[in-house]
Amino acid sequence: MDADLLKTFLAVIRQGSFIGAAEQIGRTQSAVSQQIQRLENLLGGPLLIRTSRAIRLTAAGERFVEYAQRMVDLAEEARRTVHGLAVQQTLRVGIVEDLAGFVLAEVLQRLRAEVPQLRLDIHSASTRELLPQLGFRYDVVVGIKPSHARGGTELLPLPLCWLGEWRGGTVPLALHAEGCGMRHAATNALDNAGIAWDAAMIAEGILPNIAVVRAGLAVTVLAEGLCPPDLPRCVGLPALPSLSLRLFAHDEANIEAVETLGRVLRETLSIVGHQGQPAGSAVAGGDVGAVS
């Protein structure tokens, strides 16, 4: 039985709603609903009673909760045993690419100095790609979410800034991919201010956006301190909100290692933000933190 379906079912029970479960596991509400329907079809009967006010378990659902938790726990135990992680020495980390590109080198140096026995298995992608794999591929996900989002532990707020040259008229935007928090912030700010804009380019990574801004062809939005210092700041455009850098940890992750990683990230980013420039060189990356 698909462990992902079981985890979604348990998340709905814990949160008491599809919306809460969606926020916890990093999926959309419709995706959660589809997974519950797949599980019910697989089992041959309803597990939940949905009302306008709450979600309740059916009699079958009440009996199935214990089995679902046992199967999830057993699958995780088997995974740790097979991979030799009963006593975890490796921390599998998913981290947003714009963060990986500018501070990862310094973070790795500090972690090696503090916890030399810890091995990090790191993969970078967008927040919306990383979060669904928490507990499967990753023990920890460091992602970017809207400041009002729930779930995870906030490491730092991430103020956004306009970069590029704009002399009035329609704003040529270098957009991040659909679903990106920075894209949403940029287009919302311009729409609310009544300023026309046009998509000069849409990119999965931050490097194409940086390149087109550096060439003077477009304006984009990035997080303060996580962008090349040579990019011109764009003036005259509306204020932007802050996003939230958050750490999401799986229940079975090494608590001490997770806490150390969170502290080192927070301290490193505080230094970067104070200096107003990145701590390293940019590398190829993908879409920044997702909205949902």
C-alpha cells in the first residue's frame, strides 16, 4: 500500500482538515482530497465523513487509523534498517536552490567544524518539489514560504527587493516559475499599485533571471542578501512583502543534527544580511520557494 496515501490520511486526522493537512505535507488541498479518495477506493469504503464544519472518521476509518500508523512506522523502520540508518549519521537535506547557491559553502564549512562525524546528503530544488519528499527522500527541508504560512520552524524572515533598471511605463519582468512566492509577490505588488507589467522571461532557475537583469533587459525580485551585489536596485516600484525561510524536519531525523543545521543557517544568514552581500558564488538553481 502506498505509504504516501497513508501519511496523507494521518495528516488529515491530526490536523482535522484537508487545508491543515495540505499545509503540513506541502501539497494542495485538491491533491490531498484526491489522495484520500484513492485510499478509500483502494480499501473499498469511506474512511472520512466530510461536513461543512469538520471531518470525522467513519467506523472503518477509526479502525484503520491504527493500521495506517503501524504501516507507516514499519515502512520507516525498514528503510532505516536497510540503509543502515538505525543510528543516523547521515542527514538528508533538501534546500532551495537560491539559498544553496549563495550560503551553502559557508554553512558546510561551519557544520564540518562543529559536527565532523555528520555526513550531509544534499539536494537542491524548489520548495514545492522538496516538501512532498520530506520523510521519504529528505530528513530535513529548508524552504521558502509566505510569512503567514504554517508548518516548520522559521529561521529568518526574507525581505524581498526589486533588481534591475526601470525608467517608467510597463515593467519588463523576469519571472520565476509558476507557484513561486517571489513571482506572486512581484505581480501582486504591481497589480495592486496599478502598474502595468509584461513577462520579459519566465525561468525555472534564478541564474537566467539574474542574467537578463544584468543585461539591462528586465526587472526581477530576489531576497535581500541572496543576490549578486553588482545587480542594480530598482527604485520607484511598490514595496514588497517578506517571505519566510523555514526548516521542516521529519520526526525520525537526528534532532541534534537538525538543531545544529538550523542554528548555523540562521547565524550565517544573519551575517550575510548584515553585510548586504552573498556569502558565496551563485550556482545553477531552480525556482525559489513555492507559495503552496
